[in-house]
Amino acid sequence: MSSFARKPRGVHLVGSVPLPNAEHVFRATSTILGQYVRRVPDGETGERTIWAAFQLPMLARNPAFQARGMAMMRAMLRGYSRSRLVRRLVNTLAARVAARSLGSTSILRVRPGVTSADVRLGPLGYADAARDSFAMFRRLAQSGVLPHGVRFQVCLPTPIAVVNAFPTEQQQLVLPAYEARLGLELDDMLAAIPPDRLAVQWDAAVEFALLEGVAPSPYGSPAASREPLLATMVRLGNRVPREVELGYHLCYGDAGHRHFKQPADATRLVDVANFVADNLTRPLNWVRFPVLA
């Protein structure tokens, strides 16, 4: 029998699902993929539809930072909750802009005179979203809508994904504070979600833009970026308790349904995955690679 005729062993959802809200995502996933899925994300719906873009207006309110274009950004994010057509148009526009300007624009800036020690971040919104979605997840699980034993999956960006919105020379001022705040977001999630019901996925995309030399790096050259970027990924993984399932989504982006660079092969992906797996002090449950054309 051809290998292509075999039944799938399982399905992994990366995170984003184009449905109105978490309940729709949970019900659709159970109906379509119930026997194959082990973890279910909430779909990153609403203002979280464009991955981590909703972080930028939040950071713009921080007194340590300056921002531009936030009125347009807020309007764009609000549009997602109002119209499917608006979501489609905004996604198309955002993808085209991202494809042209990766690493070349700075939406946020650190104010003059601000040091790394001065940067203090409040809640990022990830814990709040996880608590709300898990409440729905639990209700549907208790009523038998979701398969028995399935876990609630939370997908989080690595710090460089968000801090890349700052000028390259300022990013190291913000990275420690953002990483620390992500750890506190995890703590807040675990206060509401039992660890044996939770799975955490770290989304790494901008790392590959830096490693491939597509975008400027705060660490200098692509070669000089490897160790600090991968060490951060390991720290993030070790921050997740052992009872929580852990995975990584390794990604070359999705700007206009294209990678920011089409990799020739999986060498760099394998290098990153091996480094993380070899240096974690806890189990690694999955790694997701893009399909190479």
C-alpha cells in the first residue's frame, strides 16, 4: 500500500483558525478532527488574528516608549470583530506590507534616556485570553463536545517577534523585560488552568528572518545571532512546567501566503530543533516545521 493511502496518525493545529471565536473553533475542531487531534488552540481570534500585532497598541501605551501609526493599527484590529470582509482586506494589506518591509520599519521606539532597567511591562493579554478561552474549553469538555483527554493549547510568540517592532539598536533594551513578562503570563495561566490540561507552543518565525539575513539583527550578523536567539528559545521552554506539554512552531512566515525567504532545505530548521531539544531540561513534546516547496 502506498504511504499516501495510510490514515493520518494525528493532526496538529498551529494556532490561528479563521473562525469568529473560541467556541466556534473548539466545536469545529471536535467535529472535523476529533479523533485525530490531541491539543486544541482557541484560534487566536478577534484582535489576535494577525498573530502578535495586537501587542503593539498595548506597548504603545507604556511610558517608556514612543509610537507612530497606532490609530491606524487600533482601527485595523477593531475591524476584525465587525466584518469578515474587513478581516480579509486587512489581512491582505498587512501581508503585502509585511512582505515589503520586514525589518525595515520601526513602529515603536524607546524614549530617549530610558535604560533596560527602566522598561517595565504590565499584562500582555495572553493570560487573559487563555483564561477566557479555557473556561469555554472546560465547559465543552465537560459536556462531551471535545474529545476526552484533549489539551488546551496556548501559542505564544518568542520575544523577538514583538520586540522586532523597535529599531534594531534598541531591541536589546526591551527584550529582557518582554521575556520576563511572558514568564509572568505563564504563571497567570497556570493559576487558572491545570497543568495536565495545558499545552504551550512557542512560535519562532522572526528568528529565521534574522538567521537568514533577511532582517537586521540586534546581535549583529546572522552567525552571531544563533546562540542568543536559540538560548532564549531554550529558556522559554524550560520556563514551562514539566506537567505542561511543550512544543515549538518553527516558521518562515506567511506574508501574502509566502515565506519571507523560501529555504533551500531544512538544514537551519533541523539545527534549531536539535539545539533546543539537546539543551532543554524538560521533555519536548513536538516540533512543527513548514512544508518546503
